[in-house]
Amino acid sequence: MVVVCSEWIPAIRKVDQKTAVCAIGDVHGCADLLEEMHARLAHELGLISPGAAHCIHLGDLIDRGPESLRALRLAMQGIPGATNHTIIGNHEHRLLQLLAAPDTRIMERWLANGGREFFEELCVDPTAGWQKRVSEILGSHVIQWLRSLPQKLLHGRLLYVHAGIDVTVPVEQQSAATLAWIREPWLSSVGPYENDVAVIHGHTAVCNVALDNQHRINLDTGACETGVLSALLIHGSRMKLFQTRN
């Protein structure tokens, strides 16, 4: 396991000088990468000693990778000493949707896009009746936690979402589907966005995190496929990129 980080550069948007906010991209069952990222961010927070620290997981903790359950538990625990948040991703949304209302067509799409690995980890047959067994394995506390997750978090002029936004709709009127699922035309948008917010998101894997964009940063570096998990730490008027790599 290797951890790399960039130099401090000017933040995409400033936060209070005594505040640090870190955001972690899509994990997709790569719990080892998340555990190492938590440890590295905790170490960095110890070095800079902010008055307040926040850690935001951008969603898609589950599916595709080998350890969805441990990734969920790590996110629930968060980083010691920080206020920890998790935004619901489209994969968590799909799990909750199918637990509540089985749908064969949607189930087939889920299995083809990472859900099969989730069921293999749980040793559950994804046919009729799987909901009871999965609910038992996850436990009511995890399911309730998943149901409680927000779709977005606004910290000053930093907007944290899983997928992105519809730039034609006010931030407060964004639909749950948009925040968790959107790709285009969002990915082709150039900003600026409402109230000059900068959007920190994941959902669509990129080879490299572009820190020079003045209006949005995508932290999904395809952890399951590339072995790279990315996180962004903003402290006052500066920011730094962290990556844990297998």
C-alpha cells in the first residue's frame, strides 16, 4: 500500500482558517484503501490541528470490490476526532430501493454493475427472498444508517454531492435522482454554478483528479479497477490531494 499526496495549493473555495474539510471519493468495496486513507487523513489532521474537522464520504461505498461490508462499517466509524458524514451514492440507493420493492429489471442492471460481487461477498443467492437474508447480515443499524444518509452537503461555498447537479435547477431543488445518478450534461458543464459554489463529487471515474478546475473537482478514480482511492483536504485557503494506491 502506497500513500501519495500533492503539495498544498490554493483552495478551490476557502473555508474558515480554523476548519479542515476532507472528502473521499468512491470506494466500491475497497476497504483496505479506505482504512489507509482514514489513517493518513487522521495523521494530516493531527499535523495541522484545525479547530474543527469534517470528513465527507461521497458515496458508493459498496459493490464491485471485495469488502463492501467493511467499507460501510469504516465509513460509519469515520475518522476519530472529526465530524463524519456520508452522502448516499447510487449504489446504496439501488440497494435500499430493491430491499423495499423488488424489481426484476432493475435487479438485473444492479447485478451487471457491481451488485453481483456484493452478493458473492455476503454468500447470498440474489434470487427471490434475498432481502431477508441481506437485511439480517447488514443488521438494522446499518440499514437505518443508510436510510438516514443525505443527498448533498453544503459547507460554505463548497457543495458535496455524489454524482453532480442539474445546472438549470437551483441547488435546493435538485432531485435525489440527479444528485446520485447524473452524468451528462453535468460532466460537460464548465461553471460557474449557483452562488459561485464549487462542487466536489464522484460517480464517474477519471484517470486523474483535475485540481485546476475552478468550479468542480471529481474524486472518483475508479478504486476497484485502478487500485487508487482519492481524497481532497481543504484547510482554510489551501487544499491538498491524497491517494492511497495498491
